[in-house]
Amino acid sequence: MIKLRLRERLRDRRLDGRMADYPKEGKTDDIPSFIQLTDLASENVGGKILFATDDFFAPAENLLKKNRPTYKPKEYTEFGKWMDGWETRRKRTPGYDWCIIQLGIQGIIRGIDADTAFFTGNHAPRLSIQAACLQNEEIPDIPARGSKLGCAATSEEYEAIDKLRSEKWCCLIPMEELKPGYSGTNHNYFPVFSQQKWTHLRLNIFPDGGIARLRVYGTGQKDWSSADPKELIDLVSMVHGGVCVGYSNAHFGHPRNIIGIGKAKSMADGWETARRLDRPPVLQTSEDGFLQVPGGEWAIFKLAHPGVITQIEIDTHHFKGNYPDTCKLEGCVLTSSEEEEGISQKWHMPNVKWKVLLSVTKLQSNKNHLFDSVALQLQNVVTHVKITIAPDGGLSRLRLRGFPSSLCLLKPTEKIMSSRRFPVIVPLRANCSSFKIT
């Protein structure tokens, strides 16, 4: 009898562990390329829920969490099963459920992933998504949501949100069926072909149910016509439209994280690679103090706007025992077609002539490294940058401040000539008088 009970307990533990694992991805061929872009709605970049018709089992705020959904088999609330997502009650009245999302980064949406992970008998059967581009003065005063578990929207909330007339917003995704949250079916990908900038979304679920996460992938969009020509701008920031277009390794964290908003919250909010296996058994250094290793890791970014970089900031905050030994930054000018070729070739393109912006430089742990060109020596327009770290490790932030150029106003033939002709660059060096570590 005792042995039987022990076997039952072991079985339950194995079952609980299996249920708690995040569903495995499908085949890589089925995963769209737009998931490499920025999640414009994530709470990590300031996305928030303004309104939801119902939050009975789980609040809509869970849709925007950065972390993957989790499952707790034995966890219950006073209202029912605990779920890591947005789940409404089973409707017994006419209508359907919906919520309003304010994007953390306004921009162009390339694709959406409605993740139903762990919603296997209670997922929303269908969805549609509408969008709007609103000015601040168009947004009414909406009551603060507070704790909404077990609640439906109040008449006061309905009265406020009705002023947006969201039912009239542009349709990005018409009504589509959703797959349940089992392994291999939980990701529901929808490409978006609109070229407009959006600030708000309306997520409709028909008629009710749950979704674990809503990922809104795209690129930020800045109004460059209003930019002050004398003000330094972070040309690689995801808020302005910078985007990661390639990388060698992202084992512990995607390189797009390093162009994110504000200071990194932890190592998880940065770019971290696996340890390179080609490191020699016994490490040695050169006369300059650099580790002598055969290779490194890299990431390539498209700037939000072609420009001249005059200040480089590389931050290893939080990376104390796993920071890179050195880094190097290069730049070039690429056309859209050349960028597309680079992505398709995984950037194995010997014809791309990268020019050094920051020569190989020693890094320190948990420090912010600032390289400032006092004499404005970098007078060359670049559209793309490549950061290389050696041998491996992690960075929390990359800032490339400078001035947007008028390269985008050139004729197509002139752009191509410009991509072939790259004036001499005097690289920034770590030993210049304006090098700072904070």
C-alpha cells in the first residue's frame, strides 16, 4: 500500500512538471521572421491595458508580460483556476469580450502572436484586432484599473471608453480562429501589412475565454521632421525605430534588448550569449591585455535613421561575472535590398565593407562605458552598425547618439553610390581624453 502511494506521488510530480513546462516551439520553418522585431505592447516598454470588459478569472494585464506564460497545476483563486493570461468568465449574456491596449512604443506593426499557452479547454475560439493612431488630447480620462480579478467593467469605465469609438477603428486582423494552448499549437501568428503608425489596439475575443500573451511585433516610428538638428539623438533606440537585423548567438538573451528603454532591469533585460566552446583550455592575454581567443559574437542593427554617430555608450550593468573581455563597433551604408540580402545570407557577405567606429576596447564588469568624440571626428553617415564582443558574455545597453543625416533624401542611384563609397573614419579609442567609466 505504501509503495502504491509512493508511485502515485511520483506520477503526480512527473505530470505536474510536464504541465508546467512552456509548450515547445513548432518547426523553425513555421516561425515568421517578424518575431525578431520589438514587442511594441510589452509592459517592459510601457505598454498597458486601458480597459477590459471582463477580468473574472485572470486580468488582461497578463497579456503584456515580458516573461513566457507559466502554469501552476494546483493553484486556485477564490474565483477559480489561476491562469497566467487574460481569461474572462463564460458569457451568459449577449455580446463578446474585448480590451483596449495602449502601445508602449508607437510604430508600424509587422505581425502579431496570440499565444494561448496552457489555455487548453478555455482558450478564446476566435479573435480580431483593430488599431488607431491617437493624439494625447484624443484620449479621455479613463478610471484607473487597479485590481480587477473577479470583476467586470463598470458603467463608469464603459462611459469613458465609449468616447474612443474603438468599434470604428481600422481592422488589422479580421475574425480568425485560434488554436488551443497545447505544445506546438499555442502560437497563433498573424502578419500585418499596414504601413501606418499605430498607438492603440482593440483586441476582440469571440465570444469569451483566454489568451496567455499578445505579442505585437514591429518597429518604432519617430517624427523626424520635428527633431531638433542641434540635439543628440540615440539613433539605434528601439523607440525611434532601431532594430536588430542579425546576430550570431542569443542563447540567454536577444540582442534587441540592448537598444531598449531606460536602464536594464536585470541580466534578462540584456543580450547574453552562450560560452564559446572554441576558447583555448588555458587563456592568455596579448601585450595590450586582450584575451587571445579565436572568435567572438556579433549583432547587427539598422539605425532608426541614417546619421553621424558622435557618442557611443556601452553598458555592462548587471553583468558582473559574465561581461565580454572586449568589444568593437563598426558601421556601413546599406540599401534596403542589401539589408534583405544580408538577412537571407545570415550576414555571410564578404562584399559588405564594415568600417571601424570604435576599435577593439577592453570592457569592465557592471560599468557604463562612454566614448565621446570631442572633435566630432566621425563625420560619416552610416545606416547599419555591427557590434562584436569577444569571446562571449553579455551587454545590458547600447546607445549610439548622433545627428540624423539627409541621406534618405538622396535619389536611389545616389544611395547606391553612397553605399559603395565610404570616407575614411577616424575610430574612437578607449584611451582618448573623453573616455569615461561610470
